[in-house]
Amino acid sequence: MQFETDRLIMRLGQDSDFADYLALVSDPASMAWGALGSQRPQTEKRARETFAQLYLTLPAVAVTRKTDGRMIGVLNMDQDPWLKTWEIGYTFASAYWHQGYATEAAWGELQYLFDQKQASYVYANVTAGNRPSENVLARLGFTREGESRFGFLLHGRYRVQQRFGLTRAEYDAQVAAHFAPR
């Protein structure tokens, strides 16, 4: 599996990504909201475990820059085979925040899921208060659909988890309007 955007290539993880993966999962800012099997920065030992368990297999996809091949983030996608719906998630190294990479990569992921996998609906769960993630989803046209008051246990505290969704019709309308977020 591989798909591209203007600046990025999303592909399956490779053993050669470990140094960039370790930088991502050991970064306190990148791990603040919980990702890749942890809610705190990972030690090298734990990173080797999650790298093998979560990163080198689907549903994880490496986000790499075309300019230098550097792995800067990870996309996740998980399908409910009965409903043909997909849950997505993303984590980026904080050095690459506020440069449009998350929005661009997630848009590429949506194109892949709706156009190649024939998704009928894509959703994302976001812990309340994670404004940057909420903003990415808003730029992509997702609608906030509801919340679970005890939806996520983060750093020993139950947190509200919000659900955002995008239907095929909403995606198709964005494509028809020549929408491509940056």
C-alpha cells in the first residue's frame, strides 16, 4: 500500500524507520494525547515493542517527506468490515507541527479510503481539549457528532472523547468543489 500527496508519501513501515519512530514516540509533546500504544514518552525498549507490534503492520502507515524520505508521522486506519466504515488517527513528531503535514496526510488517507477502499464513512475520535487535532478534522470537513463522557483514560483520568465523522457524500462534495486542504 502506498499513496501520495504533493509533499508526502504514505507507505508501509520499514525497519529503516526506527530512528525516526523512536524520535516520535520519545517526544513528550507528540505523546501527550496518547498514541501508538502509550500515553507517555516511550523508552527505547518500549519503542522497539510498539514498532514491531503496531508500526510494521497495518493499520499503521508511515508518513514520509518526499524531499528527504524522513518519517515524520504515523497514520492509523482500522476498518469495520460489516459497515465498510473506517476509523482514522494520526501522530506527528512535534518538530513537524504547524506546517500542514497532518492535514495533507489525512487528506491523502481520505482519498485512499474513499476512492480505493470504497469507504462509506470515516470517523476519528479525539480527546476533548486536543484543539490541534480538532482543527485538522475541521479543515477536512468532518462534523463533530457527539461525545463519550468516559471515552478515554489518559494519564490516569477519564476524559471526554469526541467523535468526528465524514460521509462519502460529504467527501464527494468536497472533491467536486475542488477542495484540497493545505
